[in-house]
Amino acid sequence: MPNLFDAIQMTPDEIRRLKIKAEAARWIIAKENARNGDPVPYIRLQWPGVILDEWQERELQEFFRPEVRELYIKGNTGSGKGAFIALVVCLFYDLWEDARVVLTRDSKDTAKKILFAEVAKWFRAMAMKPEGKLTAEKIQHPVYEQHVIAVSNPATGEGFSGVHTPHVLFVFDEATAPILEKRFELADTQATKFLATANPRTIAGCFRKAFPSGSPNVTQTIVGPFGLRRLVTIGGKDCKNVREKRLKIPVSPPGGIQIIGRWFPAGETIPADYFEQVRPIIPGQTCYDQFVGLCQHPDPNFVNCYAHGMFPDEDPEKQLISLSWLEAPNQFWKRFDRVWQHFRRRNKARSILNSYFRVEALGLDVAASTDGDESILTVGGSLGIRGQWAKRFRDTTELVDWVSEIVSEQFGIDLEKSGLPIAVDMDGVGKGVGDMLRRRGCRVVEIHGGSTSEVNTDLYANKRAESYGELAARLDPSGAWKGQTFALPEDYRLAEELIAHQKIFVSKDAMRFRVTPKEPVPGVKDVLSVKQQIGRSPDRSDSAVYFYRALVAAGGFDISAWLKAGAI
């Protein structure tokens, strides 16, 4: 019987066309599989030679599962989150002809320079690019206007509403940035898919709240409000370059390293032929020597965050204010503020609300410079803080005028005639502001952070520790004011700054303490400043504790009497 294949006669052109059809079929099948949750084969077609880490492959498959709507990723420094985002964005745009992708992070300029630049790099490298004109801040389909990858300005909310295509992806990079808080909820209502990534240096805010309080560092899938929510923690040990002990520089890391049978003690230079064996596998990803270096840091929270991708822990021995303490104060403030905003323009209702939640004191944190820092005003009374306002100023007179205007416009109070106490930090540039307020007839409460405590010198090492310690005692739900909630604005920045202040004990009996410094202290390596922890100065929390000091100084509920009586 003759061989069937021998009987088939094909010309070279027919063979070539058959191969083209087979290749086209491979692309079509891979693309359809990607839409249904298996994108890796299609990625290897689009980016030949791409090297993916195991965690990237796994989470790409999870993200493109139709059941998964939200993906939150926190990871160590250099884990490969940027490349992961770029792959997701390019693939999402390619897979659906009506796909709209909105990119954002802490500022539009940074989003363009870092986030969009990474996306553009991977878009250019695609073997079969989808239609789209690449510009400085978007990739736009030439015909269908809604088919686009665009950078959004988080300050204006541009691009966060009015999105009406069946396939919408919102991407939040460095998602713990305070400016993004107000955009999270709106974006989540508009999205088909939602991706947020961050270094986990916070224990407050929307990004942190997305993770279960009991297991925030466990990679898991939970039920979210709109479908499945995937929560991912990537640590250094999850990175291929770390697992396989790849090095960034040819010097043996702390602890030493063995390379093809030869041991190199820590600090020894590694010859070129040996170093060739441990060069990075994945370009740009953190390497073993970098990971080991991060693990050497004396602060365990720094190590957990930057080396292991974990949220900081609250140390019950050192924590002044716990995150859980802020839930009831935030809810109280939200309820009152909702009513206030509704009735504030009705004189009678406004008067009743102001008599219930009286304004009795103010706190003012004066910006240290005029080149970008904001001055923060806190206003409130014995029931808590009514609100905080922030603005930049060119000179002292403009700042003092603004304070008077806020109090007058918001609460109908003439600050100069009211006798309300206003606390001002007099150690720096605030002295000029305090002096001007006093000349205008205001009652100024001077704050000198480094001076001796007026309340309890056995407990507080200085006035700054006293200021934070007093507010902490007022907020403690199991302390002297149990059941008497003190209102705090639901502001991620304020919460993060309050929580960042911990006790630093200065006595052998672990009683007397100072608090975490605002700025790095020269020569001190074992204490991270607030600015190092959260990336900014704690201006809102400083203003809040100044307000509370003014409130107490005004004759409110005096914590010092309780402290001296041993009630706390």
C-alpha cells in the first residue's frame, strides 16, 4: 500500500504558505488563551527571549483570569514590579480592541518619566505591535478614540471618570502615595481590571486596607466588592536573582559566597571568570548581594519592608498610637462632617452644629521653607479635630492672614478677638509667625520641642515626646477616656504620620522616652526618622499635637492631673 504522505506533492510556495498559516494559527490560539487566563505562551511570542520570574508568570496568569478583578502587589525593592506592570498594560491593550488603560502614580510627571516610559519600552519591543501611535504620555489607536493607554493626573482626577468601554484597566503604581487615596474608590467603580503596586512602607491608607488585617503578608485570593481580589507579597527570596545567588558587583557579600567550588569570604573581589557564573539572570531585578545588604539594616521594619516586601509591624512596646485606635475617631469625624457639609450654609443649623462641636483651639505647623513645603492649620475642640487645612506661602503676613480667614470663613470666628489659643512651634521659622499673631492680639501657646516636659519628666524626655504622648493617651480606647471618642479627620497622611512616631527609650527602666525624630539624626543608624519611613515630614501630625497642646493649655481636660495622680 503506498504511503499517503509520499502521494502528497507540494510545491515550495505551498509549503511556505502552509507554514505561514500554521504560525498564524499559533498566534491566534495563543491570543485567545491569553484572554481566558493563560497569557504566558502569547507573551513569549510577543517578546521572544523574555525571561520571566516564577512569581511574574504565576501572577500574570492570575490577573488574566476572568474571575479576578483586582490585583494588589507589594514587594521588596527591585522585585520586578515595573516590568510586570508594563507586560500587563501592553497585553491588555493588545488583547481587546476596545481596551482603555489609565496609568497613574504620585504625580503625572513621575508617571510619565517612570511608569509610562517602562510601558513604552515594552510596547516598542513587541514582535507584532497592535495599532497605536506612541507619544510622550499615551499610546492612541488611530481610529477608535477609546482604545488608548494614557497617563492620568492624580491631582485633577483626569481620566478617572466617564469611562464606558467593556475593557477598562486602572493601574496605580506606588499606590501608597497620599494623593492617590481619593482616586482609589472612583477608579474601582469604573474598572474592568484594577492593578495596584507599592513598596509596603505604610500601615494606613487604602492600599493597606485592601489586605486582611490578620494576614497582610500572605499571598492569597479573597472575595472583594466586585469579584475576586488577588493579594500578593513578593520578598527578596521570591526573586530569581536572589534565589540563585546572582551578584550585581564582583565583590563577595556579607556572609561570603561559594561559586563553582570556590569559597569567597565577605568583601573579597571575585575574578571575572567566576563572576561570569553569577551575573544577574533577570536584568534590573534585585540581586543576592543587594538583598543581603538590605537584611543587614538594624531596623527590623526596614528589613521587613525593603527586603521581604512586608508591611511594618506595630511594636506594642514602642507604639505610641496604634492604627486600630483611629477607626472610631475617623468614623466620628466622618459622621459629623457629613452633616456639617450638608447644613453648613443654613445659619440656624450651622449655629447648632457649632455649639455642639465647638472650636476651642488651633495648632499651626509653619513650613520650614517657601519652596514647596505646606503650612498646616488644625482647628478643633474638646470633641476632637474639626479639620486641617494646608497651603504654601511666600511670607509671614500672608500666612497669618490665611489663618484668620480660615477661622472666619469656616466657623464665623474673629481669631484676633476670640481669645482662642493657637499653638505654634517657636523653635524655627514659626517664631516670626507666633510673634505676629501675638501682636495681632491672638493667644499664642509656644511649642518648644526640645524643652523639658511640663507634665511628667519621669515619662517624657522632652516637650515633643510630651505632645505626642498626651494625644496618644487621649486616643487610647482603653485608657482614661474610654468611651469618649476624640474625632480625627479620615486622612491617610495624618494617620500614617501619627503611627510613624514610636517611643525611643532613654532610661534603663524603659519608662522615659523621646519619640521618632522628624529628620535623620547624624551618627544615629539604628533609628529611622519619620521622613525616612514615610518619605515626608510629619507636618499634619505635628499640627494635630500642637492643637491638642493648645486645647489642654486652654483649660480643657488636663492630662497632667491624671498623670500625676497615677491614673494612666
